[in-house]
Amino acid sequence: MKRLATLLMTVVLLSLTVSCQKDPDFDELSSEFITYTNYDKSVDFSKYSTFYISDAIKVLSDKKEDWSDDNAQSIIKTFADNMKDRGYVQLDESEKSMADIGIQLSYVENSYYFTDYYSPYYWYDWWWGSIFWNGWFPIYPYPSYSVTYRYDVGSLLGELILIDRATEKLQQAWSMCVGGTMSGSTRTDVANAKRGVNQAFVQSPYIKK
Amino acid sequence: MKTLNKSIVSAILFLVVILFPNKANSQVTDNGYINVDWQFNMPIKTGFADKASGWGMSFEGGYYITKNIGLGMFMTYSTNNDYVERQTMMLTETSALTTDQMHSIFQLPFGVSARYRFLPDAIVKPYVALKLGTEYSKLSSYYNSFSSSDKNWGFYICPEVGTTIYFTSSQKVGLHIALYYSYATNKSDVLIYDVKGINNSGFRLGLSF
């Protein structure tokens, strides 16, 4: 009986000390956002010359709204500067219809974005209008493996859309997702997002005129 | 020289004492055995979380069908975590991901075991053992707020050498020490990491009942 009690006590004590699966120390991870990019291999980016980028970031939520304050402008400028560094010419609002490439920046803050958000079609309708819908199939900017969120996160999505005016079709050529846990400080999060945008171009050397 | 002779004599005396048969209360009267151990495990060249860790336990129970040969069952588990610096990974030919990561391997093998003990009547009972079974493993990569995991099952084999040391004449509870090597056929694919088979080595330290 004493032997059984000792055995049980040992099992209980050791089990309490060494739980079944030990979670890693997440504090070791940096707070830097992840940067994911994907592109259509068939696209020759050097064939295009001009781009248009909106002066507002679309916020994907139940309500349709724009994010256009100074923080948004600094992110948009970072993106546009990278495009210009690669040899593309930025067109303004009045020349929008002449652009070869349309750039869509969007922001979403949702715990279940990757698993719940399947159809970004409305967002294109809302921004570009429905005239370019025919024949356009998006490459989702999501990793092809299973991804789960542990916390509420923010994601900045960016896409290069090739505009074929002759056929009135859009082709998604490149996509970007910069995201991670929000720090609670807007200044830090915006700085993180801008570094993510820069990294997206670093890992996409094929984008160049 | 005098000190050296003293040490040798002490060692011989120690061996005589611990190996001297204690027939009054040897385990022969109780052919069962149960080991409860803390496990220190180190994956070997898996390319994924190859960092030694003490987050593990081992349970084994069996019965001596002869004075020397025991048959039983076992279950162990261990977790190994390792930090990976920020890097850009080519997930596919066209997609890239930049992030730092925390890698984690959780292993849970269980099955049957056989052992041969050399000195069944001694206080110190060295043995060799072979464990065969199946292993459940989960390889995870955590990056910022995301994680990618792959769970698998495989065949498990584990040769082991160890000893049980009893400090009392009743031999009801003893110290158990073992060194082991194990191999599991589990194959996992997480992000860019392709793990084919998991080799481990380590030791187990606990109590034997």
C-alpha cells in the first residue's frame, strides 16, 4: 500500500512539474510583422510603366470605410516610393484611367481573417467598379498551408492589379500580406507596417520596370 | 598514491556492497516493475528544434517472465523548442515569407518493451532494453501571431541501457537511470522544413517500483 502511494505521488508530482506539452516561450519572438508575398509567374513586370495608388487604405470590416489620415498616407507613400524606385511612374487621380497597374491597399483587423474571409470580390467592386470583373480570378494572398491566429491581429494587404483596357479585364499580378499582433501603439504599428512594405519589395526583386 | 589506493579500495567496497545479492527482499518475490522517470531529450539532426530539453517524462511497466527477462509497456513524451532568427523563406516557387520563428517538436511514443537484466539478485540491476511501438509527433512553427503545424504517426524503436539501484533491503523503491537512443519514422512538412524521421538521444532519471 505504501509502495502504491509512493508511486502515485511520484506520478502526480512529476506530471505537475513536466506538463504534457510545453509551449515555447513566445516572448523570444520579435514583434516585427511577418511579410508574405506571392506573384503570378506568367507576368512580365517590365512590360508595364505606370501605376496608380489610391490615397486611402480600405478598411475591411462590416462597414465600408477608408483610412486616410497621416498614418495611412505614410504607408501609402512607402509603397509608392518602392514602386518608383523600381522604375515605375506614379499617376495621379486625374490620370487613373491611363494606369497600367492599379495598387490596392487594404487593412483588416480580425481574429479569424484567414479562415473566415474567403471572398474579397466586393472590395474590388467597391473600389474599381464592376466593369473589370469578367475573367478576373484572384490569387489570394494567403499561405497555402493551414494558418491559425492566436490573438487579434492586423493585416495590411497590398496587390498589384494589371489593367487590360482593351479587354476590360483585371489580372492580379502580385499580392502582399504584412501582419501580426498589434502592439497597442499606433506609432509602433505603423512603423512596423512600413518596414513590412519595404521587406515585401526586398523579397520581390522581379517587380521592376 | 595512498589517496589513489584508498579510492580504488573504496570503489571495490562500494561495488561489492551494491552488487551483493540481497535475497531476503529481492524483486524476485514481486516480478512486476514500474518506472516513472523525468526525461531529458535531444533530437539529433532533424533540422527542426534540435535543442536539448528536459520537458519530458517516461512511464514503463512490466513483468519479469524469468529472473532476467522482462516484458512490458511504455509511454513517454517530450517537447523540444528552438528559436529561429528572422529569415526569408521561399514557400513555393512564387511565394515568400519573412519572419522569425519558434520551432517546437512534441513527441509521444508508446508501445511494448522487452528487457534483459544482468544481475537480478543484486542491489544494482543493470539491464538492456528495446522498446517498439508507434509515435505521435507534432511539429509546429510559431511566427508572430500565426502557427503552422503538422501532426504525424510513425513507427518507433528505442534501444536503452540502464540500471535500477536499490538503497534499502526491501527493494520496494529504487533509483532508475537509463540512457537511450530512439528513432521514429514520422515524416513532417512545416513551411520549408521537410523532416524525414526523428532521431533522439537522452537520459531518463526517476524511480523504480
